[in-house]
Amino acid sequence: MEGLKGNRFVDALEGPRTVELQFEDSDERVKSVTQGGQRMDTGMEGLLATWNSEESNPQPSQRIVSKRSTPDMPTLDQAHAKQLQRKIEVARAAMNNDDNSSVESAPHGLKLHKEPTLFGAIASGVVNYLLMFGMCCAYGMVMFDDALAQHRAIGIKMHMATATLFGLLVSCCCGVKVGIGGPDLTPAVFYGRFISVLASDIAAQLDLPDTASKELCSGTHLQEHLLQCAQFHDEVRATTIFAVTLSSALLGVLYYVAGRFKLLRFAVYVPMCIMEAFLSCVGYKVFYYALKFCHHEPAQFIPALFVGVPLYFISKVSQKPAVVIPAALLVPLGIFYGTVYASGQDLHSVDHWMFPTVENAAFFEIWTHSIGSYGDINFQAWAQTVPHLIVMLVVVFLDCMLKIIGTEGKLPVKVKVSREIGLFGAGNIITTLFGAPVGYMQLKFNVINYKILGGMDRRGGLIYALLCAVTYFTTIEHFNVLPRFFLATLLFFAGAGFIVENLWGSRRYLSVGEWCQVVLIILIFIITQDMLYAVIAGGVLTCADFVVTCAKVPCFVSNRPAISNTRRPMILRVTMNHIFERQVLVVRLKGHIFYASAHKVVSGILDRMVKDTAENVPYYQSLQFIVFDCSLVDGIDASTGKLLRKLTSEAHKQSVKIIYAEPSNDLMARMAQQSLVEKH
């Protein structure tokens, strides 16, 4: 077997660490492989071929050792060589990566410990299913409050449809092999706002009390308004399915177009502090719903808080989520059930700890109550949700993009963002056909799946999707055994990520001023309870911050006077120095000039002219020429043109001439349009 001596390579999984290797019985060199490089030398192929041949014909005397090894140092035997071969294959995949795939790469703190097994895949699928079923139940509760409790089964089934469809899509087609797809908390919060608005409008149209009233379609009020209440619920249900389906369709088209035409590069124009503020608002709303589920009773929400929030931190650091997460969720449930039954009671006798009973809804009812009841869709009420729909499109798009980008920081994978978001766009076209909410990849679930499997494998996601499909096509009535504090625990678990990462964690990389903007937007949202006002505030703050920041950037190159390199006679030099010192002002401009930066320059020149007039400076010592060096100017806006026209007018009154030197053709056309120069 041919070996190698003194060859160098970079460990693709451990970072840029150089390792010196050699075979004991060979002097042949193999060229180096560098992490993130543009080529892989043919010597590496020889190395892989050597390892493969050694695996088929093992010879104990031929093993890899460190070049700098001593008799006390351990040798690198065949098993270690196989691990190194795996890492080099990962490096080759990363180097050959194209725009249509996502490959394993640097682990960012997570390492491949073992080969995924079927048992691990089953455990991962079950754990992720339990979490997703609980979250889907919570989403259904967020959508429909107590006045609309009879529709919660439809809400849960709609989210289970997304969990099924996106679970299959992501596990089969996504470049992230441990990807878990499904509905998300962010759009669920917006759906709750949609339904609140449209239900109030429908109630007003039917002369019924507002949905916040406990009397709405219950008790005596129901007996006195049977027809109106039946119509109210039919219209709310049909209009809700229409609103959710339309939002999925719009987001699906938006995702697909952004991925197909690689438009995500424009998303970087949204300031990071604004993104963090919007997602922090979602986190606040999630905590609000968690408290609401518990009726604000300390006996219920305190245990939920002290289990859900620590569970978020534990899930981030624990290497055994298959044990930790079920234990953290099931132990409190076991204590609750044990206490109830040990006291001689049953779940019906502690109904204040339980949600109202939810009867199962067949999966096809989503179609029969929407397309099959087209006349019940109240488009007038839906129109009231359009402003919130626009805000939802922006926030959910950013949330999906951040989850995809954040995958690289959590998992050892290189993600092609455009490809993945285009795939999610196609997937949401399918969810539209099922009347289901928008879906995309779930980062927390991805990490849990990866940790349980110990590597990259699609089987965990497939098992999760199949379990979701069973629930979607059969029944959701096992929801009725879950107490209120359990769903509140899941919301605290999910909401903690928004607060810790987007609000508190953003302090590490945002400036004090930017973080204050985040806090201000959240305060506006808390006061108004409307994301629309928070988004408007974010837009205003973004514009104000942009203007202030750009105004601090000077539009001139330097305050120092231009110096000629030409040697002239002494008397001519003295004369020119006198002229340039008093009669000529040269301003060297740069970049794109707009009002805020141009105002400082123009005001300074006007002050010079006013000073000459006020001090009665003799004509031969007064300013007579203003020269703008435009060789580095990219363009000007209309406000700058207005300022320069004002300067021209004032200069004409004092017989001062303005000269624009070396403007480009485009700049000349723009200046002619602004009446600063004559058209040619």
C-alpha cells in the first residue's frame, strides 16, 4: 500500500486546524486540502483511494501516525482514518457545492457523534410530533377565543394539515436533512388578530354584541337570537378559512418569487433592529396568550412559566433532548393527574383547569365550510383585516428568512437560502389547496431532531410527518386531556426564544440607540395592542435614523484647499495664492448628495457670502468664483437641486459665478433637469 509523508490538510469539521500525517513505510507526498478553498488536489483522491484499499486489505504494520509523534503518543489507526475520510468527504461536498443544494459543513458547536439509527429516528419523530401537536392545539386556541370556542377543532385541524404537508415536503426535499416543517407561532398570532377583527365586524352587521361580551350567542341571548347566532358562526368559520387560505397563497407566491429570482438580497435593506423589534412583539403576544390560557391565575401560570422558560434553555444545551423534553413536559402532567385522581376527583370536576371540550372535526370539513359554503364568506368583514394582512406578509416573510439563515448557525449545514425559500413557496401553494395556514421550516425542531439522531438523516422528519398525518385524518380529541397550564407551558417555551434571542440577546450586537428603537417599538405595541402601529413606528424610526446617519456623512472630500503640482514663477505663484485664498472657493464633492448632507455645504458657502457683505470686504478680496469638483459625484436628489438653485440665486446677486467641474454625462443630464446648467 502506498502511503504519504508530511502531507497537510484542514479538518473540515473541526475548523482550520492543520494536521501532519505520514505512513510509516512510505515517502510519497500528497498535496494539501484547505478548508473553504477553491480546489481539491489530486493527491487527496490518492489518499482516499489508499484508505479504501487499506479497508479492504488491512495490514497492521501500515497505519497513520503523527509526523511529530513520540513513542508515548497514540497512533492514528484504521478507525480514525475512517473518521478522517468522512470529514474529507464533507469538505469535498462543501467545495463542490452549487446553488441547488445544501451540504454539511462546519458544525458551529454541534458535532456528529454517531450514525443515525432507526430507533433514534423513531424517538425523534415521536418527540417532535408531541411538541408539534401541543403547539397546533395552542395555535387553534390562539385563533379562536372563548366566544368562538366551538371552532377550535377546525383551527387545530388546519394547523395539523400544515404540519403533515410541510413535514413530508421538508423531510423529503429540503437540503437540510434533519429539517422539520410545519406551522409557526408568528402567523398564528396574526390569525388571532384577523379573526378578532372580522368576528367583531360580522357581529356588528347582525346587530349582535361584540365578541368580547360573554353574552354573545350563549345562554338567554342564544335562545333569543338562534338564527342570527347560527349565521354569525357560519360566516365567522367560512371567512376565517378564506382569510387563512388567502394569506397562505400570497406568502407562497412571495416565497417562490423571492427564491426563483433571488430577491432575498433586498431584504438586507430592512434594519436588523426593526426585525428584532417585530419578532420581540410576537414574543410579548405569545406570553400574553399563555397568561390568558391560565385565566391569569398564579396557581396555573407560575408552574407553566417555571417549566416552559427553563425548558427553552435546557433544550439549547442538552445533548439528550429525547429524554429531557418529554420528562420536562410529562412529569408535571403526571403530578397533575396523580393529584386529581388521588383526591377522588376526575378531570370533569376540575374543569377550571381544563379547556372546554373540543369535539373532533373531520378533515374534509375545512372544504365543506369554505368552498362548500361560499355564500357564508363575508368579504366586507374580511376587508377590515387587509391592513393586518399586509403587516403579516412583511413580518412572516422576515421570520421565515431568519429561520433559514439561522440554520447555519445551529446545525452543521450550508443552506442555500434562495432554493429553500422557493421550495417553501411551492409548498404553501399546496397548503392553500387544503385551506391550511402558511408553513415553513422550524429551527427549534431541526435542532432537536439533529441532537436526537446524532447526525443528518431524513427518517426522523418522515416519522414525525406520518404521525401528524394520522392525527389529521383521524381525531384530535386527545386534546381534551391536556390542562390549561400544559399549553401555557408550550407557549412560554416558544415565546422565550423571541424574548431571549430577539429582545435581550440583540443587545450584544446592536448599538444603544438601535436597541432603544427596539424597546420603543415594543412599548408602542403593548400600548396599542396592534402590530400595525408598531410597524408604522418602525418605518418612521427607520427613515429618521437613515436621514440622521446620512446627514453625518460629509458630501465633500476634505476641508483642505487643493494644491497645484505645477511649478510656476514666484510672482505668478503669489498672485494665484492671493486669488485662491480670497476670490476662489473650490469644493470637492463625493458620492450621492441629498438634502441632509448638501445643506451643511450650501449653508457654509452662504455664510461666507453674507460675511463678506456684512464686513464690506473690498471687491478684489471678496469671493468671486465657486467651483464644485464633481468628478466623484454619483448623483443628486431634488432637494439638493433646490438648495443649489437657491445658492445660484444668492450668488448672482453678489456677482459670484458658480462652476461645476468634471461632471459625468448622467450628472449633467440630472443637473440640466434641475435647471442648474443649460441643456445642450
